Amino acid sequence: MGALAESYKDTLLEPQHIPLDYGSVHTLPDSHVWLDESDESPSGVHSTGPPVIDLADPDSARLIIQACETWGVFQLIGHGIPTKLMEDVQSEAEKLFDLPVDQKMKALRSPGGSQSGYGLPPISPFFEKLMWHEGYHIMGSPIDHAKLLWPNDYQGFCDTMVHYRSQLKALTEQLIRIIFKSLNINPDEVAWLKESQGLSIGLQLNCYPPCPDPTRAMGIAPHTDTSLITVLQQSKVSGLQVFKEGAGWVLVQPVPGAITVNLGDFFHILSNGVFTTVRHRVVATRIRRLSFAYFYAPPGDFIVSPVLSKDFGEVPRYQTLSVKEYVGIKGKHFEKALSVIQN
Ligand SMILES: C=C1C[C@]23C[C@H]1CC[C@H]2[C@@]12CCC[C@@](C)(C(=O)O1)[C@H]2[C@@H]3C(=O)O
Ligand SMILES: O=C(O)CCC(=O)C(=O)O
Ligand SMILES: [Fe+2]
């Protein structure tokens, strides 16, 4: 199932790390209060967000590389993912999160097991407070967990998710090829990209339930993704913010039909820090927000080593290590992982 299945495997989920029955909670519990009114953390709602790039634009490769250097994130239109499929994913996910909490609990992610199933984000134990969030992660076949949710009616959900995953895989690999070329890596010589063997792929369905006190709550706490690249479908409701040096937290305002692409830690290391993994968070909202994140990482034994050149620097800023080793370091050191492997 790939190295990402091992992510955060030693961060113990305690009994409090199961989602609340959000529908029955009308005031924000203390356990979920992150910020008080005096908080003055910068909120760059007025700054312009990351670029919107049309993949059909003949200049798209250059624009993508530029966005990777300046933002680590962009929105993509002209990506070819059928609108109908995007809508089907949205409605299947709504059907899932609409289930009574007792039903969802049947598919609870098992502690120490693979990442698949229902639960709070695996990074929850790194924080004192709990996130206003419920998630459902799919790795490998979606069938076993879906059967627990809908014993007689799981096929539609599974077919949609598997179809979506295969479409996103093709798109993601197209983007990886573009970025590899700029790193002077010949994509045709990268075995896993050609043969798709041992890849780590995860599809995370995120739900941010309606929050009674959104300014004091947190949807997903600040983090960078443990991926090469993450491809995200946001719903119409905004909530995703990225941290930009000098501007603070900047909203990624969803563009209808667009897909948000962000780089993860592995592209950061490969590019010697020139293409930046983007720190992001999700704010809580009064109305429910859904999002679907597709994480793509190379096989666990793939060696990640900074590419050196005039453009990317002659001195490696990061140590050379395998994907698996980095996943282990991230699980232990979380936000400090990149500085732990810094030279
Ligand atoms: C495929 C992945 C990527 C994971 C770990 C593993 C399974 C679940 C993913 C997320 C999803 C929610 C945010 C995040 C930060 C989290 O808590 O779990 C992600 C994390 C990462 O990007 O590190
Ligand atoms: O909900 C979002 O827009 C982003 C979610 C996210 O950061 C993640 O799943 O890693
Ligand atoms: Fe993320």
C-alpha cells in the first residue's frame, strides 16, 4: 500500500481523538477552542491568492514552475477531470458524512493500523486542542470499510472513488512530468512513474461540520503535506489558507471547477528547497465544507536526494534519504521534519 500507510503510525490516538457528534453540539467545547478574540494572527484575506493556471495554455509548464517557486500552490483549470465525476465525489462524500455518527464509527480508523477509515486527522496528537473536523481516508481498496458503512449498498461509493482516483493519478503524473523536466530529471527514466509500482496513494475526504463559533475553532491545523504533490478538490465554501512569507495567511478562494495543486515535502527536498512545500491550514466555517485531497508519493524505497545545479544550488541543503525514512521522521518530528534533515 506504500509508505504513506505508515504515516504517523506511532502517534497514539487516544479516546478523545474520535470525532464529536457535531450535530448535537451547539456551543464550542473548551477542548476545541484554539483562538480567543484577542488573537491577532495575520489573516491575509486581502492579499491576492496563488495563481490560477490553465493546463491547456501553451505556456502552462512555465507558469506551473513559477508557481512552484513562489507559492508551492496554484489552482488548475483546463485539467480535464470531468465535472460530473467531481460532482459525484461530492455527493458520495455528503452521503457518507450525513450518516449517523454510530454508523460512521463502524469504519473508525484502527490505531496502529493502516490510515484507512473514519477519524480525526492523524496529526491530531501533536496538538493540545482538537480540530473541528471529520475525515475518511481511502488507501488501497475502498470496499472493506465501505461495506461496514453500507452493507448492501457500497458499490456506487466505491466505483466513484476508484474512478476519481484513477483520473487524478493521470493528472498528477502529468504534473510530475512537467516539474521533473524542469529539475532535469528525465521522467522516462523514473521506473515508478512509468510502471506505477509501489506508489503511495491516499484519498482523504475531509468534512468541516457547521461550526457554532468559527473564529475560535480550527478546521485543520497548520501543516505541510507528506507527499510529492497533493491534488485537492475544494467545494464552493472557502476555508483553505496558505502561509506566504510577508503576507501571512492567504485564502485560496475556490475557483469553480478548478483543482488546487500543492507541493508536498518530497518536492521540497528534491528541488533543494527551490520548489516549496506549502504550509497550510483550514479555518472553521458556519456552513459545512467538504474537500477531497489526493496524496501522491513515490514508493517507500525511493531515494530522495536534492537535485543540484546552477538553478537549484550547488550544495545540498537536505540529507539524502528514502521516502520511508522521511515518513518516519515526519511522524516523530512533524513540523520540524525538514529542519531535522537539513545540512
Ligand atoms: C496519505 C497521507 C497524508 C496524510 C498522512 C497519510 C494519511 C492521512 C493524510 C492526512 C490528511 C489530513 C491532513 C494530514 C496532515 C493528516 O493529518 O492526515 C494529512 C497527512 C500528511 O500529509 O502528512
Ligand atoms: O480542506 C482543505 O482545503 C485542505 C485539506 C488538507 O490540507 C489536507 O487534507 O491535507
Ligand atoms: Fe494538507
